[in-house]
Amino acid sequence: MRILIVDDVPDNIRVLSHILRDAGYQISAATNGRKALSLASTSKPDLILLDVMMPEMNGYETCAALKADPTLAEIPVIFVTALADVEDETRGFDLGAVDYITKPFNDVIVRRRVQTHLELKQQRDRLARLSYFDSLTALPNRRAFDERLDQEWHRALRNQTSLAIAMIDVDHFKAYNDSRGHQAGDEALRMIAAVLRQPSQRAADFMGRYGGEEFVGLVNGASLDGLRDVVEQLRARVESLHIVHAAPVEPRWITVSIGAALCQPSSLFVPAQILLDAADRALYCAKQDGRNRVHV
Ligand code: GH3
Ligand code: MG
Ligand code: MG
Ligand code: MG
């Protein structure tokens, strides 16, 4: 596991690195708050040991900045500092730190506390994986989608940008299962998920498994034409997998139908559900029109 040590005094970094590297952790270091923030963003450490007294941006300010960034807020922070007053310590906890170690410290105690918080972090990560990801396809699940939709809806409202939902449903999948077996059906869903989440210039910004043989995508800030390009590319990617059907359906391989809808949210009183309903209706149209097509 990776630990980021932040301290303006290189000797302090050396001492802590020594204690922790011996315990098998991978160490990176920063000598000021700004470097710490950028290193945390790029290397996503599992734990941050943070000094308080540093020039320019002190440890408290650095911790506040970490907690304000949703992509970094989950990284546990332990203050390691000579400031030993109760007020200093409570301030550290108020800012969201998980622990507070005062200098001079004892090597064994530092190692144990670090170990405890890394174990807790591992358990949290595992729980998050289990509750937000689908085990068959490794895509975010319905719960993750619901939360993300809510976030993106509010963001689009704030920024006055568009938000689009694409509902993707595998065509004649019951027939595929019936003819090839459930195992092969599972494998097909895995392959479809893999091409749907493939990053590219015209990929969706979020792709999840909505349930069964249905997937759902979110596209931020697109025009209607842009959205058409994205969903048409998704449809084409699945078709080009050429997963051959044994059942007598046309074409001979697995395809998807996609219904997409776009809007610019204008009021908090309008729920994101209306966009989901519109995408659902579009999907119904794509199916009615003959499948293996998009309806925007
Ligand atoms: P349509 O083109 O109208 O969508 O037809 P369809 O057969 O795809 O639709 P239907 O809703 O009748 O059938 C969906 C099938 O998807 C039925 C179900 O067995 C299958 N399915 C759903 N989840 C899974 C899964 O996790 N694994 C496998 N193998 N099959 C699944
Ligand atoms: Mg210092
Ligand atoms: Mg379906
Ligand atoms: Mg289907």
C-alpha cells in the first residue's frame, strides 16, 4: 500500500520513510501542501501523513483542501506534528483527520497506527466495491448509477449544461440464453460491458449495468448530434463483436437497441426521473422500429 509523507523538513521525511519502508509500504513524499495536493491527485495514495507547520500552506489548510476535493476526500489523513495542545489536536480531527500523532513519536506506535488505518481503508474500499459494482461485468451497478445521476443532474443545473441518458438493451437475449446456455449468456454480457465502457473521444462519461441485460450511460454537455454520435458508436461496437446467435434471429449476431434522451435541467423541482423515463420511451421506440438501432 502507498503512503504519502508531507513535511517541510527533509530529515523528518527521511525518518518516517525509514520506519514505514521497513514495514513494506511504498513511500512518496512532498515538502509542501501544494506539491502534496498534486501528488495525491496523480498517485492516489492509500494514506497521507501530514505535518502541520509548513510555510505558505500549512497542514490544516492542506487537509481542508484534500477533504474539499471529492476525488481525494476518502484518503485517510494522519497528522504528525509537534503541536501537542488539545486545541491543535481537536482542530485536526475537526478537519477530517483519522488520527493525530505528536512528535517526538515512537516508531512502533507510528507503524501500528498506520497499519490500523490502512486496514480500515482496505475494508472501506472493499465494501464500496461490493456495494457499487456489479460482480459479473465489473461495471458500476444500479445503485452507483442512481447516485451518479443525481450528482450529474445537480451539476448540469448549476452549470447550465445538458445531461443525457442512454438506455441500452440487448436484443433477443432470451433467445441467446435459450440456445447457447446461461454461461455463454454471462460471457456475452461481459464482452458487451467491456466494449461499452471502452474509453474514446465519443464515449459516454459514465457506463453502468442497469440490471439484467440492460446497461445505462450518461453523457455530459453534449448536443443532440453529439449524443447521436456517442450512442451510434456504442451500438456499432456491440454489433462488431459478432457474437453469433444460434437462434433464428436477424442479424445472426448479438445487437443492442439504444434509447437516449437529452435535456438541460432548469429547476430543482423537476426530478431526474423525467429524463430516465424519456430514455426508456426512446428505447421502446428503437425496439418497435426493428431493434439494432438508436432512437434519440
Ligand atoms: P428484446 O429484444 O425485446 O429485449 O428481447 P429479450 O429477449 O432481450 O428480452 P427479455 O426481457 O424477454 O429477456 C431478457 C433476458 O435476459 C432474459 C434473461 O434470462 C436474460 N438475462 C438477464 N440477466 C442475465 C444475466 O445476468 N445472465 C444471463 N445469462 N442472462 C441474463
Ligand atoms: Mg514543519
Ligand atoms: Mg430488457
Ligand atoms: Mg433485451
